[in-house]
Amino acid sequence: MIDRRAFIQHTAALGAAAALPSFLQQSAGVASAPGAARASAARLGSELRIGVIGCGGRGTGAAANALEASPDARITAVGDLFEDRIASCLGHLGKLGSRAEVAPANRFVGFDAFQGVLAAPCDVVILATPPGFRPQHFAAAVDAGKHVFLEKPVAVDGTGIRAILAAAARADERRLAVVAGTQRRHETSYREAIERIRGGAIGDIVMARVFWNMGTLWHKQPDPARTDMENQVRNWLYHTWLSGDHIVEQHVHNIDVANWALDANPVRCVAVGGRQVRTDPTSFGNIFDHFAVDFEYPPARDGAPRFVLSMARQQDGTAGRVEEVLRGTRGMARLSPGFAQISGETPWQFTGEDNNPYVQEHVDLHGAIRSGTPVNEAWSVAHSTLAAIMGRTAAYTGAEVSWEQALNDSTDLFPRELKMGPLPQATVPMPGRPWPPAPSTPPSP
């Protein structure tokens, strides 16, 4: 049994005084202490040893991407809350050859599995559990001196974000490399487009629209033989304390592109949202199925305010759209995976060969470790995750929410103790009412 709340509060306090000023000074790009990865590279042998914390689909995919990224990479330790997820992960990875063979002694199960992986021989860890666990695992990985692949999003509430910021500051101090799972920042078409946009190809950006509209995703029906905790973790997408809701878990990608292109974070927002088609709490927990957020960003050079319209929907039978549209004083840019186009005074369209950004993330991480190139993407992904949390809070409550309110919010959505047992029934947010309505305490077993 792990008291996760006490751990998060402790680790956030350790570095909060140093981390928050640093966070506010970080740009939307890559940042780290000078020579950050150089000392770590010197400690590595010819083999790059990788631990995987979280063995579901994303963790398994990231591990496969890491093996593809470096021929001298090897999976040396794995951990998950459930033993069957480890078996499934290693079954898939085993098709890639001996570099994915993990000794039984380095396979760890339970809430403390991350501690086992961090204590095992590994240079890099992949953090790919449900996002609510990310602050605790990232802080522990940094304190263990590990380089990190940090899957997005990195938290589900302000308390978790502050823990991430504190750990990011310690990663800089310890000269550790951190690459985030915001893969658009590693995709050739996006990188070339953003370089042109920042170079003035569309003039000053005055507004943007970002979308992730699609149908519904997978869900797991609860098993009466399992505890509430196990059922919710296995169905984690649909519980805000685990996923942050789909605006945080998925739409964070598009919000991240807005932050990246504008080189800024939103200052405030208002939002609407709700659940119309996924209303069964047994299958779909307490999250929404649609959001629309109006983000206000710092003003342009002429003093005019800038706004980003954000839309996210997961409803079957509706029009799909996953893209970012940026309007500038001299033109417009449209971006989506594998596609980038600029129209206006300096038209351009990406026609080169695009890369696999899921592999490139690990190429860039491994290259940073070995070459000594400074990299710490924890800062930028924390920016974008906090913006998404800000939008969710505005939709859940109906209130206008500022960046400072989101950053300093004391809400901690996690259960007080992490253990296999009962959980209080999740409350569906209702605009016009506070959320969460009160601190949650698990009932006695």
C-alpha cells in the first residue's frame, strides 16, 4: 500500500520554490542545464538499458519504438499494476528478438512496481501508466538518476503539475535527458512548418483553431469479481483521476501545437462541455464526451488580444477532424499528422518524406543522452498539460479560469491511499457547481 498523496505533496514541496520561477521562465521549446546529458553519456556503456513502467498499449508501443530507434537498446526491466499486462507486453515485444527478453527477476507487479524497475539495471525509463500516476513516477525516476521518456499528459490536476515542475527542475540540476510524448514536436512536417511560421511566413499569429473530433474509444466493462480500484484502472480513460478526461489525455496534442506556434501559454479561458452519448457511469465513469474552450493568449505585438478556439469530441456518427489552423496577418497555416500547408503571401506545402515521430522521439532522446545535447521537454509538456487542465476545469465548473488559478489549484484527484479496494462513486461534473464537490475519502473495506 502506497500513500501517493503524501508522496506527491512531499516531492512538490522539495523543489517548488526553485521550480515555479524556472517554469515561468522556460520557453515553449526545449530547455535544460548546459551540458546536461554529457556527464550521463559518459556513464553509459555500448548498450542502452531501458525500463518500462506501464505495460499497456502505449508502454508496449513506446518500448518497441525505443528498440527501433537504437540498435544497441535493450529492455531490461518492466513493471505494471497487473501481471497479465506484463505478459501481454513481453509477448508482443518478444517478436522483436532477444533485445526484449526480460529476466523474471526484473518483472515487477503492483503499485510499487515502479520502484522495482528504478532499482533494476536501466539507464532510461519509459513512463506510460495512466496519467494520474505520472507525477509520482517522474519524481521517483529523476531522484533515481534515470533519463526519461515522459508520456503525455503528465498530470491530471494542479497538484500533480507542481510535482512535475519540481521534478523537472531537479532533472536539470542532475543533468538528465527528458523527452515527452508530444510527438508532433518530433515530426518533420510539423517542425518545418513551425520553423517557417516562427520565421514570419504567416506574419503575426492573431488567432488559431485546434481540433480533435472523433468517435468513441475502447472501454472495459467492470468485473464484479474485481475491486473498484482494479476496475477503474483497467477502464482508466473514463475516470478523471486517472486520465484527466479526454481534453487532457488526447486533445493536449493540439493545445501543445498552439503553445508551440504562439511561443506562449494561455492566460485565461472559458469553456463548455458535457456528456450526451456516453452517459452510463458503469462503462464511462465521470468524464465528458465533448469540450469547446476559448483560450486567451498574451496579446500580439500591436497589443491586440489573441484567442485559440479548442474543440474536442468523442462521439460516434459525428464529423471527424484532427488538425490545427493558425491565422496570421500575412497568411494561414493548416497542420495535421503528415500534412502541413501555408497559404497567403508566402505559400508553401510540405512535400518531403515525413518521418515516424513515435520512433523519432526515442532517436532524439537516445541521441541527447549519448551526444551530450541538452534536452528537457518536461517543461513544455507541463505547459500544455496545465493548459488542458485549465480548459477542463472551466468546462466542468462553468467558471472563467486563469493560468495562475490552474497552476495553484490545491485539488488532488487521487485517492488518499493506493490499494486494491473500494472507491467512492465518481461525481459527474455539472457546470455552475464546484468540482470536485468535496475531498474524496475511500469507504472502509
